[in-house]
Amino acid sequence: MKLPKLLIVEDHRALALALSAAGERLGFSAIAVPNLAQAKKEIERGEPQAILLDLGLPDGKGFDLLDAYGDKTPPPTAMLTAHGEIDNAIIAKKSGIAEFFVKPVDFGELEKFLHRALDVAEEAEESHGFSVSFVGNAPCMRPVFQQIAQACASQQPVMICGASGTGRSHVARLIHQHLDGEGSCEVVSCADIQGDTDWQEIISRAKGGCVVLDNIDQLALESQVALTDCVSVGSGVKWISIAPETGLRDAVQAHSFHPDLYYRLQGVEINLPTLKERLEDLPALCSLFLADIAPTKTIELDKEFLSILQSQTWKTNLRELKNVMRYAVISSNGRDKLLPEDLPENYTAHVSESSKKSRTPIQEALENWLQGWFENGNPHYKDMHDALEKDLLELLLERYEGNQALMARTLDMNRATLRKKLKQQG
């Protein structure tokens, strides 16, 4: 049970640290090395699920690292370079490198690449036995289940729309599992498709199963034209497109997506909600992920642990939740209950900040007052209590202009008790 591994090969330490932070924020375990020799050793220790690779390294060109894979397909790899030369971009594509980033790196685009790499890692997990199921009792999930049932019962193409990490690839595999026959599920990463792609070969490999067009909105126009001729109900396969939350209508109107292909792929449309829209399902989703992460254990969730999860924004939805649960299980060191301290620090910091913002003015004042006491070591409670009471009595006497009788009567306080306290406080 491990977090997906991100290998960063970059000899500039500051950039390597920034790339590591970006990867870990998305749920990777990031390992940074400064040269090819150490990178090759790291690959021997364990296959990474994604690689960020500097072009110019002290002991060679970044391209050389991929030679270590031989005939095997390397994981999703992005090349980083200080110079946007066309020759390097061409060599990168021919070497199987998915992305080519010119420094300074656009971290927004980098995160999109890492999201796609996580999708590939999830596909690999599922093919090695991870369950493909979908749970949910939130009202927004009821139409989703109806749409999935309709997609399974129909021969029509399916378009799965949703934000990154909402479970689009899971739904695609779920539909494939419920198809008649034994055809395979061929997943095509549209962002990596070249103009000369043989779509008929892909259809042939599916053997009557599914062709999943992942990130269909990123398919180049020239490839869209070639694909349009192949997509039909009678092609012998079920076409499943994975599209962004807004679908493809905007892309069609902007002339960046072929309208004929859009209407051929539309068929049954499934719209997946974000995790923030279905927080009622958090306990069930956590249980589902725990069954995959630690199948031989029964792990409970502390109430505060669950409360912290429900307060998050969940920018990358189910993917983020799954990575957080994996992190928490690893941090718990075999404990049977997950506690707030098992969560990544940035999740509990968010709650602490929210709690701080909700304090009353008197709590804020007391916090500042306490700070002075603790600066000189650990104080005694009685000393703090007496000092606080003294300040309170002085303020009350000032309010009642020194009239102890009026003060005791108004505050429903025994006058003798008041005199005693004033005497004790000096």
C-alpha cells in the first residue's frame, strides 16, 4: 500500500522542491534526484507512476533516461527545459514523452499533466484487482445511477461529463463490466493521440468491448475528422467519451470540436457531481476506499477525523479523498481507528484556521493574554485564575464607580464574598 510515486529528475534544488510540493499536494509521493545515474537507481527500486525530467542534466540528456525502459512503455513523462527549441520538442514526442514544459514552468499546466498521470495510475490499480463500484445516497447521485443503468442497457455511445477526479474512468469501467460478451476495454488518451492514429486497429483490439476516449476535449482537430468516420453504433464496440464538467457544447460553439463527432458520441450523457456536492456520501466513500487500501483490516473513522474531511473544499474530488485515505492509513501505523493526527498537515491546518476565525472577541483577547503567561514557562492555573479575576473585579469596580454595595446587589453577588475577594486581591 503506497502513494503513487513521482520521480523528479532536476538539478536545480529550488525548482525540484517546488515540483515535489506540487506533486505531493495532488497525492503523489515525490522523490527528487539531481542526475540520470540516481534516477536509474530510483527506477530500479520501484517503478514511478509519473516522471518530471529536466532536459539538460550534469551526466547527460534527459531523453537518455527512457532507454532504461527498453521495449516497455514508460510512465507518463514530462520534459522540462530552459529553451523551447522545436528539435527538442520533436525528439521528446518521438521518445514517448507526453508533455514538454519550457521554464519557468506553468504550474497550472503541470498540474493538469499530473492529474492525467494519476488517471493512468488509477487505471493500472483497477486492472490489478481494485474494485470498480460506485456508491452514494446523496440526492444528486440518484439521476447518475439512472443514467449509468441506461448506459449499460443501451448500445448507444456514452459521454461521461464531470470535473477531474469525480470518478469518470471508474464509471467507464463499470459500464464495461456490465456489457455482454468478453471484449476488452481499450483506453485512449486523447491528449497523446497523433494524426496518423489507426482507429480501426484500436477497434480491433477492443474485440467487441469498449473504446474509452479519455479527455476527448483534448483530441486534435485532424484526429477528430479521422475518428468521425469510425464512430457508429454498428462499429462493433461501445464508445465511451470522458469529457469535462461542462461537456463539449462550448467547444463545438468555439469551433474547437467537430460537431459531427460530438453528435455521434453524445448518446447517453452521464453528469457526475463534485465531492463537495455529495458530502453525505463521505462515510460510504471512505469505507469503499479503505476496503481497497487495507482489505484485510477493519478500520474505523474518528468523528473529528470525519468532521475535518467534511470541511474540505476537495478540488480534485474522489481522487483527492482516496489519496488522503491512503496517506492516513500509512500514517496510522496499523491502528484500527483513523484520527485527525493521521491526516496531512494542510488538512488540519485548514480546520485550525477556521476555528480561529470563529472565536469570539473575548477569546481572542484571552489568547493574547495567555501568550504572555506562557512566554515565561508553564504557569500555574491558580495564578492565572487569580490574575484574571483581579482584572475583572477592577473593571467592574470602575464601571460601578467604586460602589461595592451597588455592584454586589446588581450582579446578585454576596456583599461579604465581594469584600473578601477584594481583600485577597489587595
